[in-house]
Amino acid sequence: MADWEHRPRCDEAPAWAQLAQEARRFTGEGAFDLRAAFADDAQRAQRFALRAPQVFADLSKNLWDEPVRALLTQLAEQCRVEQWRDAMLAGERVNVSEQRPATHVHWRWAPDAPTSVENCATDAINLQETRRILDDMLAYAEEVRADAAITDVVNIGIGGSDLGPRLLAQAFAATAAAGAADGPRVHFVSNMDGHQMAQTLRGLRAESTLFIIVSKTFSTAETMQNAASARQWFEEQGGRDTARHFTAVSANTEAAARFGVGRCFGFDAGVGGRYSLWSPVGLAVAIAAGAQAFEALRHGAREMDAHFASASLADNLPVQLALLDVWQRNFLGFSSRCIAPYHHGLRSLPAYLQQLEMESNGKRVDAHGRTLPFASAPVTWGQVGSNGQHAFFQALHQGSDVVPVEFVLVRRAAHSLPGHHEKLLANALAQSRALMLGQEGDAPERHFPGNRPSTTLLLPDLGAASLGAVLALYEHRTAALGALWGANSFDQWGVELGKRHAGDIADCLRQGSSAGMDASTAMLLDEMHALPSV
Ligand code: F6P
């Protein structure tokens, strides 16, 4: 076993017990109060602010103080997070259950690693080959953009083969970035529910549509079903040249070739689905916004990689966010985290983070198979803050559970409509201020307890570099949190069982039977069999 595999898990590190002692100051009578903390320390805001490429982070409105932060930083030291980080960046097999490296970072480095990253394991990464594939992919994206005959592109994929590209395509479209206005329309179909595909196909014409089938494994049931339906529709509409109208992105190039695609962009199995948008999985993004924007995105991410690789633990934004996650989840007991982006282009950020965080760290055993004696991934949820304010923010202010909120703000708007953006930003700052300050009420229902935690991430704009940096920040924070918890953030065995059951139940539905099912599932199947299906 490599040395980094013998690191202490967070609960085995000496700082863990000390943090448990400190946590007593945060509950009950006379507990830590944010208002008092700010009154006692005129420098608290600056002390708990961090800068990383493209991101300014205000962590001061969280329920922690200097002694806690110092102990958390010691925890990261004692768990040898830096050693694990270097192993991950160097291409060692940090995905131990599948014996693979996590190579997503290498896709944004090619052809060279940032100078702050040393000792790349050359057997895991061929940066020259990676660059060649990216060049091919980007040239193809530009070809499609220049092809006046292609008016619509449909990205067929699910999970990581959908959420990252969808988020980015929406962000680029909202800001009309670079070439986002010149390319074809880009649609995303992920759902097994045929209504999504049927609705997307309405209004499309076979001869002017390009389908991109994106699947690392090229075996995911939803994607295979949608791909088959797209091909059937294409043929029924009189489409002739399947090879021209169907392109694949996959690590399983043989299966893609068998489907009959004309082009297939491959990538290595070390790229995890939810970390894959930097690889050819980002093809729809490159088509939507252009090769230059895709390169700028990679560049922004690479800057964040360099920060993660070289900043001290105390100044390292991904590491400090991961440590704050440990504190909030394991010591303050918060079971969910709300993401509130204040930008229409980031409306899919909560969904993207749900997969990134909950699929990576929703684990009950560590990487050695030992049951975790502490809670792992909280529920990540949320939606654009402006709309959330008129839906669930009531519960954030006055509900019985404390939910840390992550505000994501963008300083510069990409539209020129007067009034909107100042009011939008004012609302975001007002919410974090109100959550913290609370208010005495003249009636119980008008009382706001305050002392409710939040983090604010501020980006200068929603350009490609900021997007790249903030998504790389989230990736590193997630994996660093897994490293502290001792979990493997790069596998996802938990999704397998449901897939197996779905196959058996689909057989029952086809055959009109419920044999072999548990009583509840059998009852539901029998009800379904009794109802007309068309
Ligand atoms: O079911 C979970 C999952 O395996 C995700 O990890 C992945 O992003 C998604 O399915 C899609 O997988 P693929 O790209 O292989 O179709």
C-alpha cells in the first residue's frame, strides 16, 4: 500500500477529540453567537476571508472562531491531506476500489501540468495524447458551429454526462459569452421519461440535428434508451446519414462504434463521471460557446488547481471549505447545506453539486471498508436565490433546523437592463445579513433568532475563467472532504443495486407479472397491470 493510504482518518487524528471539546462552546446557554463574535473582533470579516483565483470567499458568517479554525487546520495536517492531494494530482490510484487514478485534472492541464504540481506519474497520464484528443474535439466543435446545415444539437447523457455540460451551456447562454450566440441551439436529454425526448424532438428536423451520445460506459440504461429512440426518430424522419448525425463521447469506444456513430471522442476510465466535463464530455459546451471559451474554462480551472496544489492549508480555499464542512456536519450536526446562486446562468449549480457531493461522499464505509463512525455527506440542495427567497427561505430564517447557506454571487452582469443586478446583489447580501443578525420580534412569529450561518463566494463575472475556477474549487473541496473522512470520493457503488432491480421489474411489467417481488412492489405492479398503459 502507498504511504498516503496509511493516513489517519479524521476521527483518529488528535485534533478530532479537541474539536469535540470545542464544540461544547457552540451549544446551549451562552453558546457562540455570531453577533457577539463580530462585536468582539473588528477584524473578524477580514480574518475569515480567503482569496483564490477568480473567487473571493467570505467565511466569517459561519459558526466558528479562531481556536476552531486552527484545530481544523491541524486536523488537515494530521490527516496528511497534502500528501493525499499530491498523490491525487500526480495520478496515483486514489480510487482504490477500482484501482484507478482520478485523471480529471489532467484534462485541464494538457499539454503541461502547472508548475506547482510536481512528479506527475507518467504511466497514468499521457498529457500529449490528452491534448491531441482535445484538439480533435475542439476542431470538430468548431466544424459543427460553422456548419450552417446543423441548427440543433442534442446532448444525450445522464449524471456527469449531462449535469456539468448542461450547467455550463446554460451559463454561457445566459451571458451570451464568446460565441454562445452564433452556434447551433444545444438541448439536453437525460431522463428515461420519454416525455423529455419527445418534447425535445418536436420541432427538430432530422437533416439539421446532430445527436451527441455521451456516456463513459456506453451502457447506462437511460442514455441507451434515449439514443435508440433518437436513432429511430431520425430514420423515421427520413434521415439517411446516421454517421454524420450521431457522434459519441465515451471511454468505451468499441460499444460506441457498434451503435453506428460517425465520430467518437474517447477518454480514459480514470475520469469519473461527475468530474468529466473537462474531457470530451464537454463537447456540447465547446459547440455551444466555442473552442476558445472551452480553453478559457480549462485555464480558469488550472489556476484553481495551482492554488490547491501550492497554498498553505490555512490559505487553501478548497481545503478550508472542506474543513468547514467537517465542522458543520460532524460537530455542529447540520444535516443539509443550501446552495443559493444569485445568477440565472447558475440555475443548475445545485443539481450539479448534488451529484458531485452526494455521489462522491455519500458513503458509509471508508476506503478500507471500515464503517464510518460519523456522519458523511449532508443533503445538498437549493435553487437560484432570488426564487428561493419566495419559497424556502422562510424555513432558513425561522425553521427549527439550522441550514448553512452558500451564497454564490457574480459582481458583473452580462446584460444591460438597468436596476436588476444591483437589486439582485442587494438581496443576496440582505439574506446573509438577516440570517446572521436576526431580529427581536413584538410577537413570537415575528422573532428571527439569527446566528444562522452562511458562506458567500463572490466571482468577478460569469466568464469562462471564473466558471472553470469555481467548478474546480468545488471538485477539490469535495475530494478533500472525502480525504478527511477517509472515503473514496471517486467510486459510486451505491447506484448499482437500483439498476439491477429496475431490470427485473421491467421484465415483470412486460410480462404482466409480479412474481418474485416483495409484497409492496407486487401490489403496485398489480395495480399498474390493471390500469390501461396507453
Ligand atoms: O449511475 C451513476 C453514474 O454512473 C454516474 O456516476 C455517471 O455520471 C452516470 O451514471 C452516467 O454514466 P455514463 O457516463 O457511464 O453513462
